[in-house]
Amino acid sequence: MDCRVVVEAAVSVYDVETVDEAVRIAISKTGELLNPDLNYVEIDMCSPTGPDGEELPPAYIVADEALVALELTMDVFNVEQEEHAKRVARTEIGQRLTEIPLEIASVTEIVDEEADTESTDE
């Protein structure tokens, strides 16, 4: 089974004035930490939700320091179950982002559309 795992990360950045600047720096910082070993991990800003379900901004800035919410998406291949995919993604990403809190946001199975159409054609 192949899975796509989305991991949420909380990245701290310093000396920023705007949310856009904080997000750009956080993505750049995370990319530097992951490359070249995990250059296949997609990095996007995250839109966290509050306890009442309202959408929150991707970064909080206080005293020129920001905490930025990012989503790291990684495809994991040949795993036995979703729990195995979670462990693989957390281990691979966590080894490079040692000082950054991580949480698994979602796991979805990757369906091979070519294999599905071939099996139905037969």
C-alpha cells in the first residue's frame, strides 16, 4: 500500500514584521533543513482552525517573532497499514527537523489509477 502523509509543523522565525514574510522565511528554513535528503517533501503554509472551527492565519507575530504553521506532504511507499506510514513519515521528517514540533494531520491511500483501469479492462 502507498500513502500520502501530511504532517503539520510549527516553525519559529525571528526578526519578521508581516505574516507573508514570516511564511516565506519559514518555508525557506524548512526547505534548507530537509534538502537534499528529503527534497521530495512538499512544503505549504497551513491554515489552522481554532477551537470553534474558525480559520486562523498561518502565522502569529509577537515582538518581531513568529510561529508559522506549515504542512509537509510526503508520499510513503510499500507500507503495511496507515499507522506504519505515519511512523515512517514522522521518523524521516523528524530526523531533520529535530527542534520543530510535528503532528500527523492526515493519511490517505494513494490509488494507482492505471492499475485500476487495467484490471477493469480485463
